[in-house]
Amino acid sequence: MASGLLSRTLFAHRFLKSSSTSLSSTKPQFFSSVKKAFYSQAAPTYFSYKVVGSFTCCLASSRVGTMATFSTLAVYSSEPVVSVDWLHANLKHPDIKVLDASWYMPNEQRNPLQEYQVAHIPGALFFDVDGISDRTTNLPHMLPSEEAFAAAVSALGIENKDGVVVYDGKGIFSAARVWWMFRVFGHDRVWVLDGGLPRWRASGYDVESSASGDAILKASAASEAIEKVYQRQAVGPITFQTKFQPHLVWTLDQVWKNIEEGTYQQIDARSKDRFDGVAPEPRKGIKSGHVPGSKCIPFSQMLDGSQTLLSNEELKKKFDQEGISLDKPIVTSCGTGVTACILALGLHRLGKADVPVYDGSWTEWGGHPDTPVSTSTSEA
């Protein structure tokens, strides 16, 4: 059913492949605002990456008549987002792939596929958060196997050389989950669009709802590739090679062990009421409360009023207020492993690129009959 719905509703533009790259000796230039992640000029023709010291450079050139001009696009290694201005200027780079990774809580009653059909960033493909997931568990949208992720991403036309920009329909929400997924599988050239689709539209940039047969085929193929991998069937050509980073993913057993050892500071991204156990969980059969010893920083505290990521100074203040030391290991969790990635995004901006996410999060922990649970009442 998912494949059929994808085939009827997904739209995007074809990205042209380019084998040409060019490096420039021009020094990197940066936006004055920390949220403007890249400096760029419009319509460059060639694009490549280079790591220089503590930052990653994206090198581009553009040609006007017979004169070539160059600009160096640079981002510090701790910078996990790009601005809508940068994406707009670089949207047609052949090595930039844009993904709409919108996903919503069940009680919001929003359909991300239908919303994608109505409006999406030109050329963006739909990344199905629920579909590109582990089919061997009843837990929602858990991390798929390496083979499954590689098959799905390859079907979308993404290669290891590509830079991936992920956005969603809320600002910064589920896009952070897909950013984390790519990093788990060894792809660091991935960024979240700061402010997402709302910021894009508020900036006056165009959206599209026109169909592309190529995009429909890719989206359907990604869904079918996942099914085939878990059914042990042959899949199409693999253009994306994974390199699993186990230190970025935690399991239930690791959380349980950490309760005893206390090596990691665990931060829960759910609302304070859910964390305290005074509000019911949105999914049936899940206990209320939190993992003993964990602390609560709701994911919304990582964002400003326009749903863009806070500055370094503001982010640090949020963690300081809850007694979180950036000098000690941190693990994040939430309800189903989505908003925990927003905490990881904020911590990445602060230079902590090694923060694991507890994938099963509270849906797994709170649904297990033997796991210990704390509430505001039990800790009073």
C-alpha cells in the first residue's frame, strides 16, 4: 500500500549528473550570522568537497561567458545546518540532493506525503521516515539494516559523493532524524535546512507540486528496495556504500547498563509533563515517566520562534541550566528516536559530534515490562 501511495503522490525534479569538479585556492568566506552556514554565489557549475583543518569546504566555480569566477563554500565541522539562502543559491548543483523528510506525530493527523504533493522545494525527493526503517520490529521507524539503508538511498539516486540537505514541514523536526541516520551510516556530508519548508516559503522562495516520472520511480523504488532486502530478494545497483558508526546508536541494554554505571548523561527530549509522568503517552500501552537518572530538555528548547537552531551561546545556556556538562559523555532519547536527534543536532553545533541516540527511546523502554521507571512523584 505504501508503494502505491508513493507512486500516486510523489513529485520532484531530475538532478543532472556531473563528473567535473574543480578546486579553488580562494580563502573561505563566511556569513556574519552563525545561522547562515555557507557563503556562496548563485548558479555555480562545478562542485566538490574538501576537508581543511576544522571545517569542511564545498568548492564551487561558475562561468559567465569566457570568464570563470570561483567561490569557496565552507562550514565548520560542528555546523549541522545550512540556511535557506544557501540552498536557494545552490539548489541546482548536480552533487546536492535535497530530501523532504517530513513526519508528524500520530495525533497531529497530518499526512506528509499529501503535503509533499501540495508543495515541496523544487527538485526535492521524499524520504519516508516510517518506510525506510527496520521491518523486523514493531517499534516505529527504527534504524534499518546497513543493507536496507544502502538499497533505499541508492534507489533515490544518492551517492557517497553527494551533499545531502534534509528538511521537513515544521522547521526542524523529523529532518534531524534523517540527518542522524545518514551519519550513523558513515555519511557526514549531510545538513538540515535551518527552519525547513516554513522558512523557505517565508523567504519568498518557490515551491513546486509538478510531477516528475523520475522522482516517482525513485521514491517507489526506495520503498520496494526496503521490502526486498528484508525478504532476502535481489535489489538494484547499489550506489551508496554504508560505513556503520555503532557509537552513534544505543540499545535498551546500553541504557540499562548506564543506569548502574552513570557514565553518560542521558537527556530526554520529550515534554516535561511526559517526562514527569503526569501526562499520558500518545501511544497505548506505554508507561509514563522517564529512565531513572535522566534529565529533561524538551527539543523545542533547541529552537527559536522561527524554528531555526539556536546560536552556540543560547544552546550552551540551555544545557547549563539543566546541569549538563559538555565535557562529559551524553546520550539522547525521546519518544521514538525522532526529537532526540534535535538534541544531537544542537550538541553537534556545540562541537559534540559523538552523541549517540537511543533508537528505541521511550516507546521501547516504557513498553518493556521489566524496565525501571521514575516519575516526579517517585523522585519527590
